[in-house]
Amino acid sequence: MPNTLNVSIAGIAGHELLGATSAIAASTGSACHSGHHQPSPVLTAMGLPACRGLGALRLSLGRWTTTEQIDQAAHHIISAAS
């Protein structure tokens, strides 16, 4: 989907990264897998190793998302990863 971005940072579990910042609204997978810490079946099918799949954050843009909000989210993710 053109409004969805999946990012992962090597060595950091996605749910831990997401837990380290409450400033962004993101998820570690689809709603139907809420609460499960397993690699996304889609990322696995794409050939990503389990460690990258477990590190994934799923970010979605809305119609009214601004460039400033994207920059802020990136800053928060980088800070949480540090």
C-alpha cells in the first residue's frame, strides 16, 4: 500500500522500540495478530529473516499527515533506538 511503511532496526525488537516511545502511533503488525510477537507472515514470505521480521514497525500515513509529523516520528524512532 502506498501509505504504509515497514521499517526495522537491526538488533531491536519492534515491540520494544514501540514501547520506548509513546509519541507515535504505529504497530508491529496487523491488527489480527495483536499481542503476538511473531514475524509477519508477509515479511517472512518476502524472505526476510525472523530477526528482521520481529524488529519491524508498521507506519501508516493518513490523508492529512504532514511532512512535519513524519519528521517528528522519525526523530522519536531514532531517539528510542538510541
